[in-house]
Amino acid sequence: MENVDQQVQETIQTVVEVITAYGLDVIGAIAILIIGWWFAGRAKAAAVKAFKKTDHIDDTLTAFLGNGVRYLVIIITLLAVLDRFGVETTSFIAILGATSLAIGLALQGTLSNVAAGVMLLFFRPFNVGDFIEGGGQVGVVKSIGLFVTHMNTPDNVEIMLPNSSLWGSAIKNYSFNSTRRVDFVFGIGYGDDIDKAMSIIATVAAEDDRAHKDPEPVIVVGDLGASSVDIITRVWCNSGDYWALRWHMLKTVKERFDADGISIPFPQTDVHLYKQDT
């Protein structure tokens, strides 16, 4: 019993010595963690509020930068806690760097998406709400994340496109410019009146308020095809009116051609049958 009591006393004494030696450090470390965590949230909120005051940074980039500020404060807090316990932070940073390199080599594909996401967020080839074509897909951008970009196709199908696919391909931003040019090719028969056909096209364009008068529409004979005289027509409009103007002009020009006796030829094949005597 005496041996047991002696061991208990030694254990209690050891615990007391540990608490006495490191108690203040533990309490200080906990306090640093609590304060650092609270300050990280406040720093993120302040950064987001500051970024929203400028028109040069959209909501997607604001959220990304706000999270970056928060994580930076948390990292500094963790280093301060380690320093509180006497851990050499320089050695820890070196170990962390080596570990990050190993992880980076193992996750090259994932990290390439992160790198591409950062490039997309900073260089801004498109913004949320733009209609783009890139990475083999076409749609409206819904959000830009660190790993993937969310898009909605014209038929309302959501696509999650890896950022590396977008950044590594040509990107067409149909919403970037406020105006667009609508191109048409109207084919008429060789026996039809070219000037009359061109006048009809010009009238249809002039009657549509969506077609810009400056620059004025271009209507020229573009080619003498195998079965038609091709009239090239180029009309400028606001980007949002592109499809509505295109569909309206195609329908109206066809109706006017029919009413004025102007034909729109199409390729035909003549088949000749010969009877062979047997």
C-alpha cells in the first residue's frame, strides 16, 4: 500500500509540476486561438465590405479575397500558438513547405484547376452572368470557384466545368461588347432581279428598330454560287437583340421574296432513266 500511495503522490506531483510549468502557456495558447479565430472572421467581413465599395471587383472575386484574408489570419494565429510552446516556427514552415510540395505533386490535376481559377478570378476574361463559349461548352456563367466554373446552357442544363479546361482553351465572351454584327447570306436565282432583292433586304433592316443605322447595314453580292447568287448582309445591333433580330429578318425576307416573286433556289439533282433493250 505504501508503494501505491507513493506512486500516486509522485503522479500528482508530476501533474502539478506540468500544470505549473505549462499552465500559463496552455491558457495563453487557448486565448490566442479564440482571439485569432474571432479576428479572422472580423478581418474577412471588413475585407468583403471594403471590396464591395469598388466597382472593379465583382461578388465572386470579393468572396475569394475575403476567404484569403481569413485563412491568412488563421495561419498567423497557429504560428503564434506554436511559438508560445517554444516550437521553432522557421523549422515548422520548412516542414510545411516540403509537405506542401509533396501534396502538390500528388494533386497536380486538382492544383492546376486551383491555379486556373485564380487566373480567371484576377484576369477576368468573363464575369458572372456573361454568355461565353469555352472548354467545348456554351452557356451563361453562374459562378466562378477555385476548382470549377458553373454554367447554364441555353436549354437550362447546369455544367460544372473544370477551370483548367476553360483557362487552357480559347474563350469567346459574347456579352463583353455591347453591340454585335448579324451576318446573313440570302441566295436568289440567277434569273431574279438582284437590285430588287437587295432593296427588299434593305427595307426589312430599316423597318426593324433593333437594327442600327450607324454603322449602316452592308448589303452586297458576295458570291456566284453553283445554283444561286449569294447576297451577303451584315447588320449591327445590341448584343441582347442578336437572336431576335436574326430570326425576324430571316422570316420577313423570305416572306417578302415570296410576295415579289424572287426565288430562293436549293440544290437539285436530275435523275435520267434509260431503258435498255434485252
